[in-house]
Amino acid sequence: MPEAGAAPLRVDAETAIVLREAYHKIEALFRADHYGLYDYVRVVVAKVARVDTFFVGFLHGANRVRYPYGYDDGRYVAPDTHSYGPNGQTAWLLKHRQTYRYAYDNGSALHAGVPIGAVGRRSEDVVTVPIFRPAKDGPDQLFGMLSMQSYEPRSYDDNAVRAFEWLGGVVERVLTREGEDREALRRLPAGDIGPNLLTSDHVMEYLVHRIAAIREIAVEAMGETEVHGHLSRIVETTEHIQSELIEMLMETDEGPERRFGGLTKAQQGIAVLLADGLDNDQLAAELGISLNTVKTHLSAILRKYEMAHRAQVADDVRKYLAR
């Protein structure tokens, strides 16, 4: 909802009714159900404008976007992860920190990135809203995006854009509050583990629980002649699982990638060979540099990694290479 003193949202009366209802349903139903939240936002915005393609993406690591939810032309799109380049929508959002619209560059940023949805069909209009989270120091951090696209040109007027931005703000607040709640728990004695420490136990417990739910649906279906409804429930459940698993990846440790990315190109070359177990003489021979240069680079690498031993660095680099 708008902050006290903020100007009213400039949307038409019909759109305002749709958004008000959406706000109350999101607050009541979707605080802990991300798949349901994204799916509902798509349905809501489709009441305001044409939506052929809809996706949710989150930045992860140095150059990746994870897409936990996608929808195209009436079909669910399986979650995926892509590296982003310098010219697509993600790079545009990082640079401009505002909503991207097709008209800004005639779709250049949209079509420079990885297409979402039907292969061979180009979206002719798009609105992509950035999602931010508070940073301890400096400006808020861009960490995700919501995008709606149409195969018909000029589908999104200012009313649709404002409505979508408002919905993006609601999603942003839901996700931010969840993070704040987790932080509050971590402050308690023996509180929850910190962020980016997802364990195999967490994943296994989650999968065991979710697979059991699918099994129960299948058992119910075996006792009935009409199984279409049960199959629909299985499809929906598996879609939930796919989306939730891709979001779990957001909690994996980014430390190895961040540390490796902090090295120069020359240092990265040495770090990769360290992971292969080469000693100093082998490093010098492999790279065609002097032993003193190798030692200088190793000292810099240890300092940047804040580690005392090369074996620790090698192990950390292996974790990055295995991502």
C-alpha cells in the first residue's frame, strides 16, 4: 500500500478495484507460498492487460539469473538458470534501476537476452519491473524482476505499467519481510543458520515431504476410474516443486564465486591450476612465467581469499568450478 503522504496511484477506477482486492488476497494467502504468489500476480495483471508471457527472475552470483516461475501462451515454463550478458534486460535494469519498457529502445534489450517462452516467437511489447531489497550501506540492491510480455505490439499503456509496478512493489515487500523475519530469528541465541548455508539435510527433508504428497495423490488415483483431476494435481504439485527448488539455489553459498571473481585474470589462471594440484615449479612451467612471479601471485591470492594455506584456496576454487 502507498506510504503515508504518497501521491495516489494514477490508474483507472476498474484497475484500482482489481489491485485493492489483490493486495488483501496476497497478504492473506501467499506470504509463504512463492509459487502461488507469482501465479496469482500473473492472473491479476492479466485482468488489466494482455499477458502472453510472464516470468519472475532473481539475480544470483556474479552473472546469473534464476527463473523460478515462467508462463507462456497458456503453459507453465519449467524453471531455469541463465548467465546474462551486457546487452539484455538484466544488464539494462542494473544500469538504469527502473522499469524497462519496449518503447525505450524498440525492444533491443528484450531481444538481446535469452527468450522466455515459445521459440521462434518474438514478443512485441514488454514491461519488466525491477525488485529491490534494502542494503546496509548505499542504495537498495537490485535482486530480481517481474516481466510481462505480449505478442501484440502496443499492448501496455501507462495504466497497465503503473498497475504492474504497484504489484511488483507488493511482491518486493512480501519477499523483503520474509528476509527480515529470518534475520530476526537468527539474532536469537542458537537461532537459525545464516543465509547462503542451505544444507543437503534441508533439501532431502523437503524432497521427502513433497514426494510423499505426490505419492498420496497417485494412491488416491489408483482407486478411481476417473484420474484426470488427480493428474492435474500431480502436475500442479510438480510445478510447485520445480519452482521451490530453483529458489532454494538462491540460498547456496556464493562465497567461492565471489572470491574467485575478485582475482585478476592472471591470478584466476593460477588459482585454477592450484585446484589441479600443481606446485610452484609446475605453475611456472605451465604458465611460462618466473618462479618469483608465481610466488607474488600466490601471496596476492592468499591475501584476497583471507586464507593461510594454498590447499584451502584450492578447495575453495574447486567448489567454484563445480557450481
